[in-house]
Amino acid sequence: MSTETRQKILDTIDQNSEKAVELLRKMVTIPSVTGDEAAIQKFVSEYMTDIGLDVDMWETDWEELKKHPGYRPVARGYENRPNIVATHKGTGGGRSLLLNGHTDVIPVGDGEGWSDDPWSASIKDGRIYGRGSCDMKSGVASHILAVEYLKAAGVKLKGDVLINVVIDEEVSGHGTLDTVIRGYKADAGISGETSDLHVQPACIGRIWFEIEIQGKPAGVQQRYLGISGIELGYKICKAVQELEDERVATVTHPLYPSAIDSLPCLIGSFQAGTYPSAFPATALLKGSIGTVPGEDHEGVKQSLVDKIAAVAKDDPWMKDHPPVVRFVGYDAEASEIPGDHPVVDVVAKAYTEVTGKEPTISGRQGAADTRFLNKYADTPTVIFGPGSTAVMHSNDEYVSIEDYITSIKVMALSIYDWCGSEN
């Protein structure tokens, strides 16, 4: 590929860096908590139309979605929550590429714990702050701008580029699943999820669960006649911790050398009793399990069921009143593509060209929509994005402007190399 053209692409991005920052800031100022994505999707759709892309925007048919094996139960449908695929049509003869990202974000509550308005998109110390700046509007913006600046540099791509901007990722991933159902696929894909600019051929899975515990009721004055849900719940918490210890000691994956970081298995919520002066006969525990690629997803669930059953069997009360384990809410399988897949190599080389450094090849410490593209769309997808997984979902969420601009450059060169060019 032409050295002159490659430099022109990078120069174009540098010359438009302020515009890139302003686009991301505008996106962050549009609140888009999961379920309320209409405004951000309309903005993104209009922007991509204005830069000359062919935009397909549609609403998911919830009833049709339910028929797919990748569907997971959700509490609400998809009216006024559109998905988007914007196509930059190539001249022909090149490989196609799908760029995947989501615009929905997690709630901010009442803003307590934030140093500024969560939707301010303020700039401090070279960072853009605000909910979604990291996870993952910066990734989405880097996809859009990479294509825009390739066009501005006069590059005529051979292969098609599909920019897939979805909703509902934080709850189910159904936006990407519905993209697959709609028939979109490509020779390869890049997800702009948070990766700290690491090149990541894999992502972990995540399983949410709840455990309902029923003790023996008693009056508060004769509490010694009851069986406390809190005490039973404490035994179950220890059992879940034991399961994590067992998994950390036995489950391995080359992209996840630190098992303790990759395989969380914990109780994140413990609710017991109903009133300060009433005996707490019940408890409800909620938690999650992390998995790595190659594990039996359903088998991991069963391991939790078996662990709780074994603990209950040895308890004088729970052996006859066993806790009830349910898997509810978020349920995402781990996923990976081969580390030597050509799209991994393309992104890694582009990163080195832009930064002068060798990339870190790792597994993402979080679930990702790549699971749908890899499993159902025959679109092997690597993860590369400017946000930090350690910062996503936090108060004072931010993305480094330098990393954001670097991501646009890496994406532009990756598209150029993967799709090929007439230049």
C-alpha cells in the first residue's frame, strides 16, 4: 500500500483532531441509558448520512427475536430503539469489514459521586469525561471518523465497510444479535469495545444468578426458635467464594494469565429480612460468574447449582429446605477467534505503525457482542478500542483524547489494509 497515501490518511486525522473531539463530546452530552437510545441513534444516523454513507435504521421485532437461540429474556421491547448499519460501498474486489459498537450506557443515578454533570463531556487533563465517553461512544466515534477521514483523504476502498451501531448491549446484546438476524455479515469484524488499545481476539463470558433462601420464621422476642436467613445466606456466600477458589485454581486460558482477575464468582447483592424489628427469615443473594473461552457455558451454571446443593445437604435446615438457584438477567457466552487470524494481524500492525510500539495481545476482561458475530454471523471479530475496561461503568468515567485519536488512526489504517484500495 502507498506510503504517501498512508501518511495522507494520518495527516488528515491530525488536521481534524479538534473536530473529532467535538463529535465525541456531542455524543456524550446526549443521554442514552439503555432503553432510551432514540436520540443518540438519530444523531449518529444523521451524521453518517451527511458524510455520504448508506444508512439502514430499523427497530427490532421482539417476537421474531425471541425465536433465535441467542435470545435472552428481557423485560422490555424495542419500540423507538433503532439499530443502525451504515454502509460505505467499495469499488469491488476487496474484503468486507464490519465495525461494531453500542451507544447505550449504564445509569448515572442522581449523579452522586461524580465531580461534574455525568453528561457534561467536560475536558480536563487531556481527558473527555462523562457517561459513555469510555464505554463506548469513543469506540463508535472512532469507527465513523475513520471512514469519514479515509473519504476525505481521497481513498477509494475496494471492500465494503459496514458501521454497525446498536442498542441494548448493556442488558442483552440483542442489538447486535438483531443485526445478524437482519442478514448483515462481513469477511471480518472489529469491535470498538473498551480494550485500553490492546488487540483482543477474545472476551470473557458473564452469567448473572440469584439464590433464594428460606429460613424458619419466628417472632422477634422468640427469635431463638427461628432459622435466620442472614446466617444461611452467609454460608451460601462462603460456598460461592469456594467455587471461585476452585475455578481460579483449575481453569486456564493463554489470553487470561491472571485467573483471579478473569474468573470472578461472587455475591454482589445480599438482601435479607423485611423490617428492623422483625426476624429475618428470608434472604435473596444476587451475583455473577465470569467464564473464559472454551468453557462449557451451561456446565458452569450447573457447577454453581451443584455447589449450593452440596452445602445445603450438609446443613440441618437447608437439607430439607434447599435454596433455589435461578439464572436471570445478563447471560453472555465467552468468545474468541484464533490469535493468528488475519484481522488480528492487520490491527496489530496498524497499531505498531501509528504508535511505534508492539501491541499487547490479550483477552478482554468483560463480555462483548463479538459472541454473536463469531457464533452466528460467520464474521470473525477482534476487539480494539480506546476506552479502558477498568474505567467503564465508573463515576467520573473518561477517555484519553490521545488514545481516542490513536484509535481513529489505527482504525483507518486497518480498514485501508483489510479492504484494499484503488489508490
